[in-house]
Amino acid sequence: MKDTQSGFPEHFLWGGAIAANQAEGAWNLDGKGPSVADAITYKANLDLTNYEGHMALSDQNIDDALNGHNDALYPKRRGIDFYHRYKDDLALFAEMGCKVLRVSIAWARIFPTGEDAEPNEAGLQFYEDLFREMRKHQIEPLVTLSHYEMPLVLSEKYNGWVHRNVVDAFVRYSNVCFDRYKDLVRYWLTFNEIDSIHRHPFTTAGIRHEKSAPGRETRDVYQGLHHQFVASALATRDCHAKIPGSQVGCMLTKLTTYPRTCHPADVEATLKKNIENYFYTDVQIRGAYPPLIKRDLELRGIQIEMQPGDEDILRQYTVDFLSFSYYMSLTESTQPDAERIAGNTVLGVKNPYLPASEWGWQIDPVGLKISLLELYDRYQKPLFIVENGLGAKDSIEDGKIHDGYRIDYFRSHFEQMEQAINEGVELMGFTSWGTIDIISAGTSQMTKRYGFIYVDQDDDGNGSLARLRKDSFWWYKKVIASNGRDL
Ligand code: BGP
């Protein structure tokens, strides 16, 4: 049933998204063990677009996290203190009219080492309180089980997801969550941006190349990815069995890529980028490794160890919907003269037709519509945009934050969403990335602000943590109240 005035369905789930490791803080309180995120430092004054630089990692980081040293170097350990302030923050989200809130559960708050004899009751209670508070405000929880915050001890013991034992640990953790929250949560996501294991093996899967045998680095990442595919399918099986009416989604970084020219070489290179991006959703939605990916792995000499029954598990327990993040489109070129975007190999070459954010992310609202059409045409599964937004250096002027640029970003993307819906795409909802300013995943900066709500904290942790409504807060409140009619 469509809302007669606009393309958005009557019960469209408007909301926002955060992640435990970027918002909660309280990194070692109430029994929580160290997560891999607690070992990610911040390198002050790095070039804003030097994405990899901020993720720099060393044995010192690991030791600091395992032994609680040097808190000030690790911004994700403090987050924005959501752990203690969530009631006030939820009241602000409810004031905006949010109908859904995407959050993640920090695995190490439930199982501090990942393999503890019993779960940590204080951790379980925190999330029960959080979900009950959300429901008090009629906010639907959308819960990610793994969002870059696996127990650091599993990384140290097994080199993360490379080892099959981590599958068992994750399935056990997921079942404890399903049992405890079955009356509170019905929308679940298994792995955040499961494809990002190739870009950030440590934060995504606790894998460190120095712990792999020489020459086995890439193979270990694919082995870890396979284990995550199996774990995701088993968790989907158990969620459906334990929570009637529950819906489980996969989650993809949608990296829609254009050829820089119509030169066939550019078109072929781009096609291969897009085929690679579909690999992850093909496995989790179609239930099998795509033939071209299997052949590519063979040609590269990458042998994944599968246990008997793995392929049946993948085929039997596919997800109910496809969720994805979209921030930008990418452009691919085989020509040596194409200008590449500095400091971030993921971003590819510059698209001469698009503006970019201060972090070099190319802003492309039409790319969101293209992504929606592509994904729906390929899978005919309900879609959910669970991350989209503009990271920007907001500033306070006379006590206000005039972020018209963020309003423009969202307005142009919502217009494209509405067109896609009107052209037949089934879109369940939209959760903006960063309902509230939180610590950046890639750079660990506070400077890279996404929220409708400003948080008084700088990159070094100075500030009152006071929350301030930005201009975009009032604008989004109006959009939600009108179900997308009043943009
Ligand atoms: C995605 C992550 C989110 C979020 C987003 C923005 O990859 O799923 O956690 O952080 O990126 O990235 P960043 O915070 O680096 O700007």
C-alpha cells in the first residue's frame, strides 16, 4: 500500500544507524573484553584522505588493548559515551521521529574472550535495557551482530576468522542474543559490510597478515570470508527457528562503479569490479559461490577449505533481505593518465562529473538509484539502505550548526530513492549513517561528522560531549513526519 502523496510506502522505516564500537565507549567496563576496534589508533594531522594511514596497526596497539594501556590514543574506546547517555540520545532520535534505529551488539560485551564458559550478564542486560528503551519510544531495533568489534582475544588466538573455531564461537554468541532478545528484536543483520574483509582484514575479521604463513595472506582472508559466510547462514537458520517472524539481512558495501570511458578495456575492468561486488550478496542470497568467482579463485591459486556440508548450509539458509551502505559511486579506468584519488586506493579515479566530500568521496545521488535498480533487478529481494550520509567538518556558529550541505546531500538522495520505488524497487527503509556524530570507522576521527546531532568532542577527546541539534535535525524531522513528501 503506497502513501498516495509520495512514492514512499506507508510504513517506510525512516531512521538512523550507529555502531557499538564507534558510539558506546565504556570499552572495558562491566565485564566487556577488548574488541579489535579498541586497538585502532588515531594518527593526528594525517592527510584527511589518508584512509589507510589512520588504520595503522602494530603489536603495541594489541598490547595496549589487551592490557588497557594508553586509552587516549584510541578514540573508539571512548566513542561518544552512548553507553551511559543512550536514554537521552534515544529521546533525541524519537524527537526526530525515527521509526527504526540500527545499532550493533559488541560481541566482547557478551563474551569478553569470545569463548568464555558463560556470557557476561552485565553485557546482556545493557542491550536488553537499550532495546526496551527503544521500544518505549516506538523505535524498531535493527541489530547488527558483527560490526567491526569482534573479541580481540579471538584475533590473537586464531588469527581471527581464519580458524574454523570462530564459526562456532559466533554461532554460540548469536544464539545467546536470539534467546535473550527474541521478544524485543525482529530485524537482524549478520556481518556489517562483509566484503570489507579484503580492505580491512583486522577490523572486519581479526586477521593480521603478519600472523599468516608467507604467501598465504590472501588465501587466509578468503578462508576467513568463507567462515563468515557459513556463520552467517547458521545464524540465519537459528534466528528463524528461535524468533518466529524474524527477518535476517546480509549487508554489503555497495561500490557501484562506472567506466571512465566507453573504451572496451574500461568497460571490462568495470564489469569485473561490479561482479566482484556482487560476489558477497550472491552467496548470501542465491546460496552459492558464483561460477566466475570460483574460476577466478582457481586461476589465482586460492584454495578455500570447505567442510562437508558447507555448501548445503549456504544453499539452505539464505537471508530474507539485502541491506547495504552507499556513500558514493566509483569510477574505473585502464588508462594511465586517469587521475586517481589520493590517499585512498579504494576510491579509484576521479569522476569529472561529480563533486567530492572533504574526504574525497564522490557525491552521486543518481548512483544510489542505479544501485537500487541493479540490486533489485538481480535479486528481487526487499532492500534496506542501512548507511548513507555525508561526512563533513561541521562548525558551530552562534550556537547553531548550519549544515545545509548535509540537507542538500540527503534531499538529492531521497529524490532518487523515491524514483527507484516508483519504478518498482521494494525498499523497506532508510537508516542514515550516524544519526548522531560518532567516531569515524576509517579514520578514527571525530572531525568527520555525519550526524543530525552534533557532539561536542574533538579528535583528541576534548569536549563536554554535549549534544546539539543541527539544522538537519529539524529538516529530517519534517521529512519523516511527511513520509518523504516534504523534502
Ligand atoms: C562504513 C562503516 C560504518 C561507517 C561508514 C562511514 O564502512 O560500516 O561503520 O563508519 O563506513 O565511514 P567513516 O566513518 O570511515 O567515514
